[in-house]
Amino acid sequence: MYYLEYTYSMSKIKPVPEQQAFLEELAGLWPLAKGSLAEVRKPCIRPNCPACRSGRKHPAWLFSFSQGGRRRCRYVPQELVPVLRQALDHGRRLEKRLVELGVELLTRYRQGRS
């Protein structure tokens, strides 16, 4: 049995138990994101701002990601930072799991050939 085997019933695809387990695992990883989060310090537009004058500036968060082969950045509101951190952590877990699944797929294929 190949890892990506499907059974067909009434023109709908039903996942095999291993696929169902992966889909349940995936549902537990929501929210998901791929990219990076960085705190930066930016000057403001006020002419006599004490923080800017002293060099401390103002904290801001940037989410960096690739889109269409180009690097993009978006400002992140402070209240969204914890959610985005969790999403990035889940994204890293998913990438690690996908690598494991690729290795497992090759291993099963090779075992089936011999």
C-alpha cells in the first residue's frame, strides 16, 4: 500500500487512516504562518520627541515573508504579536513534519519494491 493511496466512494476521495491522522495533526497547528518577526525601532514625525532625540526611538514589529520570489514586510500591531509568534512556531513544526513525511514516503516506497 502506498502512503498516498485513496479509496473512492460516490466520486468523493476519502483519506486513508494515516492521512486522516495527519489532517487532525494539522488542524491542531492552527494558526499557521511562514516568515519571520522582528522588533525594530523607528523615529516618529514629532519634531521634539524625547525618545527620538535620545536615540531610543519607538518600537515596532515587522513580519517578513517571501511572496512571488520577493521579500516583503508588513507592520504588525502589538496585540497581534503573540498570535503571529504562535503561527510562526506552528509553521516551523509543519515544515519539520513535512520533511519527516517525505522521508517516510521514500522509506515505504523502497520497502515495497524489495
